[in-house]
Amino acid sequence: MWFCRIEPAIFNHCKLLLLNAKELIMEKEMLALVKLKNGEDKFTKFMGWMQSDEGMAERSKFAIPPKTVGAVTPDKSAIMFKVFVTDEDGMTDFVSGKNPAMKAIFDECIESTQLWDLSEIQL
């Protein structure tokens, strides 16, 4: 009978590699376009919530917030986000205003949203 002792450092490294592989398999790139309502400080209020502890925690449930790339129009009436999504249903609920934590800020600030799947084209 053979016994093998695995050093904790090696085991943790392998576990990390497996977690990274799982993350790569589960990630899906999506593009969200958010058009804001007219009015005072809708952009500031919306982005303040998105970057708040509550907003970051909610976004972490279906995406990887540190990897999100955002762009804003010069007049701050629309924002585009490239999001690395781990739960497509959660992302869809969030962008459509069905997420309970997002509902108040959605109703106050957002006029409309659109969501697209992205796929890379090999060059």
C-alpha cells in the first residue's frame, strides 16, 4: 500500500488552480448599456450606489466587479459596462431592475437598459 504526503503549500496551490479553472469556465463576457433619466445628479447617484459596499456586494453575486470595464458618454446620460458574468440570470435580473437591492436606484435613475452577449473574434 502506498501513502503519499502532500505538503499544504502544494495542496493550496492545486486548489487555487482548480478554483481559477472553474472561474474561467464560468465567466461570460456581457455588455450592458444603461441610459439614465434626465435630472440632477442621476449619474453621480447611480455610480455612487454601484461603487458602494452594498452595490459591490450585490454585483459580486453574479459578476466579478474588479474586472468590469466602464465607459460614459460625455454628457453623462449613458454608461456602458463590459462585465465578466458568473451568473447570467443574476445579471439579467440586475440589469432589468428585478433585483430587490437594485430596485430603488433603478427606479430613480435608470430610463432604459440593454444587455448583449459578447464573443471574442480570433484575429
